[in-house]
Amino acid sequence: MREPRDPDAPPGDEQPAPESVPAVPETWTGRAVNRVQWLFAAAGAGCVALGVALAVGAAWTAGVTAALMAVVGCVTVGLLVLFGTLAFVHVELTVDRHALEVRCGHLGVPRRRIPLDHVAGAEFDPGVTPRAWGGWGYRWRPEKGTAVVVRRGEGLVLTLGDGRAFTVTVDDAETAVRVIRHHLRRGTPPTGP
């Protein structure tokens, strides 16, 4: 039900009805997923399997050094690709009244926690691309700042108190920005690290 308008109020000074303003949650959690990374993880697992197959079926008497190098090379490359891609299959972002925390992959590593008193502002970016950051993953570019990019699409860009930027791709980034701005308005001014 709408409140009656004050006849003495200047025109255009109408406040939206309380039920039309969306509620801002105390804690917000969002995710972004990149299913293409599973293909790279499968390729890494294939390299590990090839290394194991070479170790089991190699003619070790013909050349131990060559066979050992092939086995170690396949297993090493496979593990690097496997774990490197699984770390960025998805990202999870949690915002509460104290901090923003980014956790990558199933183990939550790499992880970054940014206290909200170190944040000067938050903006929505509808077009974050891996190409702009040099690929998927945890990225740093001197002219752009730091980013966690797991897919192309919407994300949020934080301006930190020291002037640096931090970008993260996440679904429903507009809500994340709204929650961060709400907590910033309630909190204290940003400080340096």
C-alpha cells in the first residue's frame, strides 16, 4: 500500500514505494563456471595415463634414460595441465559486511580475501574477456590490475583504496556490485592495505 503524497512536498520529490526497492542480502554468494576447462583437464589426465602406460610397457633395456625422460615428461606435463585447469573450472565469490572472498576450483585455491574497508568502489562490467587478460586463470596486467577470469561475460571490477583494480567474472555481478556498494555506504571510508 502506498503512502499518501505530502501536498507541501515539491514536485518530483517522490520516493519509491518500499516494496519496489529490492532487499540487499547481508551475505551474497555467486559463481561462474567454465565447462571448457574440463576438456583441458581430460587432456592432462590423458598425458598422465600415457606416462603410466610408457612406464609399464617401455622396453627399459633398450634405453633407460630415454624411457625415463618420456615417462617423467608425460606425467609432469599431465599433472601441470590437470591441476592448472581444475583450479579454474569455476570461481566462487562471497561478499559479506566485512570482506569479499574469491575461491577458485574445487579446493578453493588460489584464494583472495579483500576487506571491504580496502575497497573504494565497485563497478559492473558486462564484457570481461579472457583475451583482454591474456587467458583464463588468475591474471595480472600492469595497466589493468589483477583478475580472476574463468569465462567470458559479466563480472565486477573493484577499485581498491590504493588505486589498483581487481576484476572477477561471476554470474549476477550486478547484484554483487549492489551488495558491495550497500556495505560500503554502511561502513567506513576505504584505507590502504
